[in-house]
Amino acid sequence: MQKQVNVLMSTYNGEKYLREQIDSVLAQEGVDVRLEIRDDGSKDSTISIIEEYVAKDSRVKFHKGRNVGVIKSFFMLLEDAEPSEYYAFCDQDDYWEKDKLTSAVGQLEDLHTSGPALYCSNLNVVDEKLNFCRLSKTKPISTQNKYNALVDFYAVGCTEVFNDSAAQLVKKHLTEDTLMHDSWMFLMCSFFGSVVYDITPHIKYRQHGHNVIGSKKNKWEQIKDSFNRICDRSVQPRLQSANALLKMCENELSGQDLAKVRKVTNYKKDLLSRLCLLFDFDICSGSFLSDVKYRLLIILGTI
């Protein structure tokens, strides 16, 4: 019997690529796919496109809403979603290979766990016309150290597939203090469940001029972004995420996990606190260069 997967898509002025994405979701093989779409106050023809699919395919459900922003829109979708064995986050402008969901479900089933479990994968970065540009990652990512999640947010939302236990966990700990819906799901499953990373991409991750959050097209843009990030003292994503985790889950974290999270949240308290985080090599990035950058940000006080 095929596993049911409820795909949760938030849309906003996405008319240009929406049909192509919806078609790729409904064409998924090996699973019982359902598509729940919440529109976040679009002003273009997005709503009429969604209503067109609702009228012709019973698997599509529409949640029309006001503009609340991408994070809250996805959380509202998760709260209102029909019960399912598995769920997947979905952007409005990508293209899914036919085996995307069955590959994810298969790897989650292989974990043999009833606890929270999250799947995420690599990306085929493509241009507006779906022409291949590059792989997002060239090396596998280890998910053995949960404290990596305090440093690297490598689980991209459009690749995330998770079980009902993970959905219930996040629904009990909804917060607007997080960076994004996908980073919060990743952080929660890292600390309270399991995460599996698939180096094989099953999605065409479209890059165009209107992406809310995108992937840099070349190494030079990545270098510029890193430099600007180091210089911008107003952006502190790791500290923000750790503060959200502590605020929402302080009473549920184990002794060691709580101590690690507090190392991040308290690192600016004094020089000793900063040094304690700097030389805690459990809290680290998954690659050498990224870890060097992370420790530089500790020194600068801008993690």
C-alpha cells in the first residue's frame, strides 16, 4: 500500500512557474500524494491557477489567506493540514523529479523509528528554464552530530519530507522567532529525533530574479555574500536560532544538550563564555572552511 504524503505549498505572486511545479508534484510516483496550498495574499493570477487545479483534481486543497509572510504561512499550513503519514514542504517555483517523494519516504522508513524524523537532500540548481547549473553540495553531509544544527542550516525546505511525529513536535513548538520554517523543523528534529541527508538530488531548484531565498550562482557571489555577512553585525542567525530553541524547549532538552545551547545563547556574556564556545569542537560546521568562518564569527561576536 502506498504511503500518503501531504505536500504543503505556500504561494505568493507565483503565476510564472506555478503550473509547472504543481504538475511535477501531482506526477509523483510510488506515493499517495495530496497537495495543500495556502496563498499568502497574491495580487497576480496565482489564485485563479490554484482554483483551476482544485476544480479538476480532488487531490488539491486550497487555503486562501491574507499576507502573513513565508514563515507563518508554512506554519499555518502545517497546523491546518489533513492528517497524513508524511508531509513535505514545497516552494512554488521548482520542479520535482518523479521519484522525489518515494526516495524520501523510503529513506525515512529505513530509519525504523516512531520518533520525529526528517529527510532532506541535495539540489540540482537550475536556471529559469530548468537548465542545469550546478549541484548545491558535492560531498555527503554527516548527520551524526546534532550540534551541527546550531551552526549549519543545510536542510533546504523544498527538499524536506518528515513524518507525522515530526509534524506534531513542531506544531507543539511553533515560534515566530525562528529564521525560517525549514530551519526550525531541522533544528527540532536534530535535537529530538533523526535527520537523514540524501546526497542524490531529486529536485530542480530554480534560480530567478524573484526568489525569496535562493542559492548563489557562482563561487564569487558566495564569497561576496560571506564577506558581507561577516561585516554585518545585525545578522546573527545562529544566535537567533539558539535563543528560539532555548525559549521554546528549555524544559525538554537533556542536561548536555541544554548546556550546549546555552553556550551559544550566552557566548557574549564575557570573554570566558566566548572562549568556551570558540573551543567547543562538538559545536561545529560540517566542513573545514565553514568551521573556520564560524569561529571567526564567534571572535567578532556575530554568529
